[in-house]
Amino acid sequence: MLTLDGQIEEILPDGRFAVRLENDHRIIAYTAGKMRRYRIRSVVGDRVIVEMTPYDLDKGRIIFREKTPGAGPGPRRGNRR
């Protein structure tokens, strides 16, 4: 597996994202299962780490979203039990 850094350019339907890699290559990526499970949100402009297979260099999986400086944990939503 190839691991590359990139930046989210556009949010697409069905939980997919257009990501511009450091080498200026544009791919379509989706969020990994753990990111979806723990509801880690990604927005345009976020720096991400993408995992790709060498067999298909047009698709990938977002495995990590880098923390932005100054961004706190966000507001809590109600009472979860």
C-alpha cells in the first residue's frame, strides 16, 4: 500500500472526497471504517493521509485527518448513554 499526504478539495456524494495529493495528482477517496465509526468529520481544506493501492492510482482511502491548530474538541451533542 502507498501512503501519501494530500488536501481535500471537494466533497462528493456518497461519502467520497476529491483529494489533491502533494505531487499534484487528483484522486477520489473515501473515509476509512474507523473514521466513519467514530464520526470524524472532514471538510474542504483539511490535510489528510491517503492510502492507495499501486494497482489503481485514481482511488484511495482516507486513513487520517491531521488536527488543525486552534480547533477544539467541538460542542457536545446532548446526553448519550
